Amino acid sequence: MTFIGSTVLGFPRIGPNRELKRALENYWAGRCDESELRSVARRLRAGTWRDLAAAGLDSIPGNTFSFYDQVLDAAFTFGAVPPRHAELGLSALDTYFAMARGTASAPPLEMTKWFDTNYHYLVPEIGPDTRFELADRTPVDDFREARKLGVETRPVLVGPLTFLLLAKSAEGAPESFRPLDKLPELLDAYARLLAELREAGAEWVQLDEPALAVDRTAEELEVLRNAYRRLGDRADRPELLVAGYFGELGEALPVLADSPVEAIAVDLVAGPGALDRLPGLRGMRDKTLVAGLVDGRNVWRTDLDRALTTAATLLGMAGEVAVGTSCSLLHVPYDVDAETDLDPQVREWLAFARQKVGEVVLLGRALREGREGVRAELDRARSAVASRTGASRDQRVRARVASLRPEHARRGDYRQRSAAQQRSLRLPPLPTTTIGSFPQTTDVRKARAALRAGRIEPDEYRQRMREEIERVVRLQEKLGLDVLVHGEPERSDMVQFFAEQLAGFATTDHGWVQSYGSRCVRPPVLHGDVHRPEPMTVEWARYAQRLTDKPLKGMLTGPVTMLSWSFVRDDQPVDETARQVALAIRDEVRDLEASGIRAVQVDEPALRELLPLRAADRPAYLEWAVASFRLATSGVSDGTQIHTHLCYSEFGDVIDAIVALDADVTSIEAARSRMEVLDDLNAVGYARGVGPGVYDIHSPRVPGADEVADLLRAALAAVPAERLWVNPDCGLKTRDYPETEAALANLVAAAHRLREAAAHGSD
């Protein structure tokens, strides 16, 4: 059997300085051509392969680059291109981007979260007429490209089970059809690709099956058994590494152990229970076990002593034990050494992608050579890990959390609140609003950069932001929106903005992580006890409210999302951290109310995202997640309207929790799924205000007023007009002003049309 040794399951691909982001956006804007875009991509791929080879990895993952998303890549590779995109007559690359971003005539694929991460993937559309074939040979080309540079790679593909389990049935498919029904045909296409990779010289191929970390039925496990028996029994293939991650593989692990594949990667960070299952799996004795000992999703340095002890217990449980990351390093930034302005003590606690590669290599050496051969490196790592113990504790914060009582997380009866809010806000049926942010112009971004660089004074920056806020308020008044926002020009990111003002967080300058396509975020590092030294948004909201007689929403990010979109400390229970963050937000909500703001939106787009993959783990999570939101929002009077916002997730699993949040109004992503979520809400008797998004802001297309009106009619079939709000799916920060104005004008026109129709008793 070929040696794997030390490896990682994947690597960031946006570029150390976000080179791909800029190239993509230039291409979409027509500022560069396809050859220039592909040239940037080649340089990024080559840099990754050379860096990983130079770091000393024994096995280097390939085909981890993507122009947008790895699930979209799989759909394109195997010919799952919806007819509406195939019929556009575009080039291959532009067809691919049309699937991701849509066109004026062809809406994009749905987008949702990749399991319990903040990464978004494009949802394949599979129907009975889908014809799987090897339609694109990028994985083979990628392997050959690396080989020409002298680097042997292990191509990485989304596994066939995960691909189909994540897919949705194409519109018009029979109700009885399931994408999984197409597995035999898809396996033929995979087999052909594996054969071509073998012919090109690939010794190993990695098939990612994170869907196995979710509860699977007996039928699905039998499908898994048959699928890998069929792929594994072929002679014309490379050796196969099946990677399961984001949790324990459960009953899928013995199925894989009994299959003909040569190696299995297990996540021992999120799924340590595998340590109890492995000893009884006789099928592992002739396989390689890739032990995911280095966390691929968080940024803390690995406790190498503990990792080595774990690795030692695995010896003898498999034919070979290799060391790897728990999952792809796609979810962490590139290099902590670039963070020269970060507190040196905090920086010493951290490991980004390049440092994690170094940890994997070091663990591999220690397994082969013994601890003595790497004693100095182990001593340094041990000292860094030990320095976190007891750091950043604030006894005042801990005492406040300890004093909490159940009534701190309760508000009055919703019907009484609703009546009080209507007296205060005086809103029409189908009130129109937005989710919060407006487009961030070049001038706004330049002003923020100038402030950071010290080229302008804080007073000048504040004046520029006030001018932008006034422009946004006047635009909303002109468009006829009912509840306004200040547009958030002062915010670079909905989590980072608050993290920069809360004690216990650190922020980075270069810690970019891909969220989807060209969209990148810089997750803060939550390293200590959290509190709010002073108000964070009150000045901006109060200024904006003074500009208008219409009600204006204060805009905050909720505690669950603050945790989900940060790298969170792992030295105390997460519910304890959530309560600390919730209390800081609670203080801000109360100060906004005191300043005259009558509506406050506390966004929780990550509520579904953090939901544990296994059903048994969900009740405990939902209990603390709901409690933390209610703690943050229950300190105000009945007349203050509490909004929340959720987006880009499958909501069916958290519908009861959405009700339990007890928000007065919940806005929720619904445009791409055409209001499907309303059926879920009705099924549980949801009886509060709801704003299902009527247009998808992640696509540049502008929906017409007729299209928005059709969606609103569908919504009105499920929600009465007095509880139905009209809003986009999400914030507008990434859009430009011409398309934003056009889309919002159509949104308002559609709402007015349906108001008038309702007033006259017509459709």
C-alpha cells in the first residue's frame, strides 16, 4: 500500500492576499478577460502546491482550487447543469458562473451553508432527466498541472453520496423522485473520472463524504455500502481515501471499514467518539487511518502532547496510521505570521493554515522518529498552549452571568406587545423594509482605510459616515420604504464591527476566510471574557432617526452569530461564552431604546448553521442558543419592536426554535426557495410578524415588480397581510446602488399594488 504519512484534507484557495477575489470581481465587471482570470488561478494553485511540498507534507491534496465552490464544481464536472443555464449559450466558464450567480433570465442555484460551517455551497438540482457524464476534466488537468511542476498530488473530489444527499429535486420532478435515485448513473461517471486519474498517474484520490457525519438511515447506509463496493472493486482506479469530517461517522464507519477502499480519514476533533469504535473494526487492519488530530476549523494551537498520545493509542487499530487535519483548512486564514499588529500574547496562541500544516508535519515526524527527535518544537508548543490557562478572565463578567435569573430572558405576551408596537409605529399592511446594510461605496471603503492608516482624523471619518447615512435615509424616503435603516456604512462586517468594540475579542488584519465565491470574511478571535465597555451603535442610530419621521431600526448582531462567525475560545463551555456575549448585546438594545429607537433588529443568520449534525446533540444547543437570544432582547418595553433575521440555511430543523426566539418580526431567506419556509412556519403555528425575502441579494439580477408581487401572493396564501413584511433576503452591502435602487423600487411597487388590491377586495 502506498504511504500517506502526514497530510491535510484541503487548503484555502482565495489567495493569501485575496488575489482570486479581485480577479473574479474584475472578470465579472468586464475589467479582465478569461485568460487573465485563469492566469491568476494557475499562480495560486502553483503557490499552494509548492508551499505544501516545501513544508514537508508526505501527501499533498490537489483539485482543492475552485473558482466558486467545490459542490458547484462537482455538478459541473458530472454534467448536472440545469437546462435554464445550459440553454444560455455561454462559454463553459460563464455557464458555471451563471449557475452560481444567475443572469437576468436564469436564476442561480440555491445557496446554503456547508453543514455547520459559515461556508456556503451551491445546491445541485437533480431530476429524472439529469444525465450524469464526465463533462469536464478539470480534476485531471489539475493533477497534470501539478505534476509538471514536480508535485505529486492527491486529487480531492466531493464524494458521490454527499453530492446527492445535498442536492435537491429539480423543479417539476415527481414527488416520489429523490436525487439519490440517480446514484448508479453518477457512480459510472465517477468511475470514469477515477480511471482517467489513474491513467494520468494519480496514486490516490480523496473522496469527501461529510454527509456521513449526519444521522443516516439504514437505507442510506446500505446505499453507502453498495456505492463504495462498486467503486472499490474496480481495478482501473487509484487507491481511495474516503474522508468523513465535521463529526463522528457513527454507523457509517464500520460500513467504510468493510468496504474495499484503502484509507479512511476520521475527524477526531469534532468526533472523538471514533476512538471508542475503532478497536472493534477488523476491516481497518488492512487500511490506512488518517487521524484528524489538528483542528481544521478553529485557530488555536494544537495541544501536541495530547495529539501524540491519541495517535499512539491508534497504533495497531489500522494497517497504517497517518496524521492529518480534522477537515479541510478552507475554514481558517492563511498565515498568522502576517498579523504583526495582533497582541503578541494572543498571536502566540494561534495557528492558521500554514501553522497547522507545520503541526501536522511535526506530529508525523514525532510518530516516525519519536518525541526526542522533535523535543524542542514540542516544548515551544507546550509553553504556548499553557499560557492560555486562566488568561483574559474578568470576575465582574463572571459574577454578572452567575446572577442571571429566568425572568431576564422573558418578555410580555406577544399580543399585548403587538398592539403597543402598532400604536407606536403606525405601520400599514405589508410594511416594507430592508435587512440593514446598504451598498458600501468606494468612497466609504476609502474613508475606512484612511482612518485605519491615520490619514484622516476620527472626526472627519464620522462626518463622512454621517453624510453617507443621510444619503441612505433620503433614498429610502424617496423609494417609499416604511421602516428605515441607517445603512451601516461605518461597519466593515456585521461581526467584526462589534468584536472591535467588545472586550474579550481580537481582530485580524489579514485573517480572511472564504464565505462563498469572492465573498471573504475576517472572523474575530474570541479569546477572553466578554463585556461592552461603552455603547457601540447608539450614536449612529440616533443621528439617523433625527433625519426622518419614519421609524428606524437599530441594527445588532446576535450572540449565536457572534460565536458562529468568530473563532471561539475552547477553554470553557460555549453556552457560558454565549451568555457573556448576550449580556453585552442586551446593554446595547436597552441603550438604543433609551435613545428613542422604536425597533431593534438582532440578527441571527447563524442559528441553523450551528445546529449539531446529530439529532441527539441538538436539544442542548437549541436550549442555550434560544436562551442567549432572549437574554439579549428581553430588557425592553412592550412597545419596542424586536426583529431578527435568518438567512441561507435549511430552516425546517429549527422551526420550533425560531418560534421560541419570541421575536416580534422574523425576516428570513425565501426568494431562491420560493417561500418554502412559510409552510414550515405554518406547520408549527407561527403567529408573529414574518418577512420572507422577496429577492435574492446574492445575485446581480434585479427582480421585476411582477415577480415580487407573485412571491408576495404566494406568501399571503400562508400569512395574513397584517403580519407579513416585505423585504430582501439579506443585507445589500455587496450590491451596487443602481441595481439596489431598481430592486427596492420594484419591491415597494409590488407591496403597494397588493395593499391596494387588498383594500379593494381584488387579487
